[in-house]
Amino acid sequence: MDRDNSHRTVTVLGGTGFLGRRIVARLLRKGFYVRAASRHPERVQEIFASEVNPPKAVEADIMDPTSFGAVIGGSRAVINAVSLYVEKGDATFERVHVDAAHDLAAAVRKEGVSQFIQISGIGSDPGSKSPYIRARGRGEAAVLDAFADAIIVRPAVMTGPDDAFLTTVVKLIRTLPLYPMFGNGDTRLQPVYVGDVAEGVGRLIERMKADDRSAVFEFAGPRTYTYEELIREVARLLDTHVRLIPLPYAAWDVLAVIGERLPLIPITRNQVDLMRHDNVANPNRQGLKEFGVNARQVDEVIEMIRAQGRTE
């Protein structure tokens, strides 16, 4: 089936992840044949049980180049939505975001696939002191070295009912007597709904413009907040009062080390590193608006979180 429909077949690596499964769903609804590739293909049937034409579940490990051929062959486009937030064993930021991304891009080029999209992130910087941020930046360069026409998509901080950011903010506002801020709360953020990012990626594949080759797109939300403004806005939407307390980044670094070992503390070192710098889209790069996506406001995402009982 895939070979006969190569002009409509899209392979999504990380197809069961936070963003990847939304990309898969959007592509299915646009009439594409989709391969959802991951290390856990058994999850595909459960995640996409409600789809009339579910994706094809395929097993692939981005750290194993020998698994790429059968997965990407015959594709119109390949999307790398694999991400790593906490290093464990051989799964390091450098291995996943740089080496494996390069190997995948090279395999995609060798197979003659027309389009390769690498999901990165706003703020990616090969010169950063943060291992995570540096690896994301180096990964972009590695992908373009292997596949010169590759497209880079950089989302801002993504939000949604099962995210690791806004859902946590909601829970903390409702449970803590004092809300600890990152530093003085002056980091600027432009949070974006994960479904809007997925829609933007889907429309990027639909249009297949020659001008998109080697381009970098930055998908961000409709409004920029300081971290403090965002917390106060969420509290207002929850109709509750919040008392904020600045917490130095050095203290967050300690909490993050503990949090990577104890799930009760929902914070990682890379999240702390990201909060040290503004996370807003470059106005000189194309974003969701250029794809006709009317990005959702934070209040809409909060309603989604509340509707799924994430605040209980």
C-alpha cells in the first residue's frame, strides 16, 4: 500500500509522542497514509483507536540506523519528532539530537524522499552551555549537513492537556500556598498549543513548496508573556489568587537534579536551562500565521486542561 501511495505516504518518527501523535492525527485527517514509527508500536493502536483510518504502526529506534530503511522507504515526507528530555544510559542529548538525527537525515536523502522535517525548538543554540540546548542546535546543523534541503521547525514552549508545562503550572497554583518563580519571573515566553504546531506541520507537508527547502520555521502562540505575567494570567483564568516568590536559578538547578530522580518533583535541568532565556519567535521567520493557522490563546488551552480533569 505504501509504495503505491508514496505521493501520499508520510512517516513520523516519534509518532506516539506528545507532538508526534498530534502530527499523525492531523495528517490522517488530511487524507495522508501515515506510518507512526516508534520504539513502542503497540501504543499506536491504543492512541489512534478512534481514527477511521488509523496509521500503520511500525517499530523503529532512532539510535539504530539499520531500522530506518523499511520505515522510510516509499515516503513522500519523513518527520523526525523524536525528543529526549532526560539523559539515561546510551540515550544522551548528543546521541539522540545530533548523531541519530544526522543518520536519519542521511538515510532519508539516500532513499530519495522529497521532504524531511526536523522538529527542533526555539532557542536551540549550538554554542549554549546547556547540553540540551546545545545538542538541539548542533542537531539542526547535523541534519542540514546530511540533507541540505531539510526543513527545520522550531516550536515555542508547547502546551496542551497532557503537557509538562502548563498542566504543571495549573496544578501548582491550585495546591501551593506560595508559587516559586524562575528567577524574578522576567523571562519572556510565547507558549503555543501543541495541536496548532501539528497543524502547521501538516500544512507544510501539504503545500510542498520549493521555497520551503532549507527553511527554518518558528511556530509560536499569539501572545508574549513574561513568566510572571503568565502565572498571574493562569491564576486569573482559574479564578484563584496566587502569591509569587522569586527563586534563584541556583536553587532550581538543585531541585532539577532531584526531580530527574524523583517523579514527585516535576522539573528537569533542561527545563531550567530553557527558562534562563527568552523563548519567543523571531519576527523575521515564517510562523503559524503564514500557514493560515489561527493559534489558540492560553485561556483556550486552560479550558482543555480543566475539561480533562488535569487540575483535580
